[in-house]
Amino acid sequence: MSEETDMGARGRMEQHGMDFSLVEMYFHISPEGMEEAVFQLPAAEFRNKEAMQIALAAGGQMVQATGNELAASFIGTSLCNACSVMLLMAAQYNRLLDLSMNNLTLQVELHDDHAHLGYKIESLRWQDLPQEEPAWSGFLLARMTDYITNEVVPAVEAIAEHAGVKNAMIWSQYAYQLAFVRDFVQENEPRQEVLARFLRGYELVTEGIPAEAFNRKRNPFLMTSPRFVDNPWEPEKPIMLRSSCCMYNCRVGGEKCYNCPKMTHDEREIRKAQVLAELEKSTATA
């Protein structure tokens, strides 16, 4: 194992060959942070009841939430994004980023009718992974287990407690979130060695970390018996149902997502018809 490497600004980051452009685009996590953040909170403050309640209220107001459920859901699942980023960077660069709560600042940026939530990495640090198996897998499993136990679990439990919701509402979304990233990487990563490392990391996190590390009866990352529904946007590519509701409907005028598991068959058929009508209209006017 190498010593930890520390660096700060974008220029130095690029010199070390780490590209955060896709991570920033899809997960809004980067050393630079958001250009126009309207709210910020050090992630270490997630355990601070007063600070967390201010964050929940501010986040809820931005999206016209009807309670704490939506803000708690978004902040809680953002930590799943952090885990995804760690696995991606481990696969791409053989480096395990330091995304501990003391090294992250939660940020929110507004875009028209929605908000982006992500993190600024205060100091870009990493540890190099071993080059060969089984040392690579052993190192990654040990570090990710430690990260889950000492960073993610206390944060998720604090977010849920301060929001007055059950932490199961947050954890139950993790399986879909990580499986979605897995499928995206499988479809878009042409480098077989990178894909193989990511899939191995996914396997370790979903099957190697014991449930006790999460204070749960089962590992919440593990996606069992995924279900799929018709995709009106791309008929040849069915859409995976979420493992749990993301609470996006808990806002003024809010609707369930098309792949929400709480949506009934009839509700989804109505939504599907609406989507198809909109697509037909846009095609006719193009």
C-alpha cells in the first residue's frame, strides 16, 4: 500500500491524470464543487441536529417539499453516490478516494424547476490499491467496509433521526442506485480491465460486506430479484423498477417516478400513454 497522496486544485488534479468530468456530471461530486451553490454544509455536521434540520428545511423549501421525507431521501442517498464514485475511481485509476465526512461539503445548486445535490471534496486524497489479486479485492473490501461502518452508517442514521423518518426509507433505495450505476458502466465502459474491476468492486460491496456493518438484517446494496417495466422512451430497453420509492412525489404537485415500485399497473399505463402522446407530438412538430 502506498502512502496517501494529497492535492487540491483542478490543475494539480489533471496533472495526476484523474478526470472528474463524468463523476461531476452524474453525481455532482468533485474537488471544485458547484459553481453556484445556494446552500452548503460540511458533511461532518450531519450528526448535528440543529445544522441538519436547517439543511432539511432549506432543501425542502427549494423543491417545495411537503415534509422532511424528500430532503432526507435525497441527502441520504447522496451517500450512496459517494460509494459509487469510490468504486468508479478504484476501477478507473486503482485509487481509493478519501470521501470521509470530514472531507466533504454538501452543496445544493438550483436548475430551473429542480435542484442538484452533491459534494465538494475539500482535499483530494487517495490510497493506491494493490495491483494484483487477491490483494486488490482484500484491500478494497476492508476499506469499503470501514467506510460504510464508520462514515456512511452514522451519517444515514443521523439524517433519518433528525428528519423524523425511519432510516429504512433511505437504505432501501441503495440497491437500485448502485445497480443502476453498474448497468450504466456495463453499457458505456469500453475498457475491459476497468469494467472487470468495477464489477468486482460491485460484487464485494453487495455480497462481501456483512449486514452487521450497516446495522441492518441484510446488506442494503444487494439487489435481489430486480423487476422491469416497459420503456416508452426506448422500447427495446426495459426500465428497472426502483428498489424503493425515492419520495419525489412528496412535494407540491409531485408525482411518482415512472419506475416507482409504489405505482400501480393502471397508474403506469396511464403515465405510459401520456409519455407516448408527448413523444408523438414532439416528433410531429420537429
